[in-house]
Amino acid sequence: MGTKSKAIAAPSIDQDWQAQSDLRTLAEARAIKADPKRMEAVRRVAEHQMRAAAAAASEVTKD
């Protein structure tokens, strides 16, 4: 009977690209968190989106 290979496969190009993209995203998030004006803008947009989602959900439950 054959034995299983213990070689580690190199990540595919898609996996490598995804990891690089994730790293850029994390770096950008760190920069945003460090900037009080940007974080306040994020907070305002998030609150607006949550209100809009809640309003949409309440419309669905009324039907």
C-alpha cells in the first residue's frame, strides 16, 4: 500500500492574493481606528444603517 505524502502544498495564487488583501484591510482598519474623526464618521454611518435596517425589518413584519 502507498503512503500519504507529507509535503505541504504551496498556497494557490487566489489564497495568496486573499491573504495580501486581508493584510491591507487590517492595516487600513488600524489606521481608521487611530483617527478619531474617521471613527466618528464610521459611527454615524453605522447608526444610520442600523436604523434603516430596523425600519426595513419592521416593514417586513407588518405584512
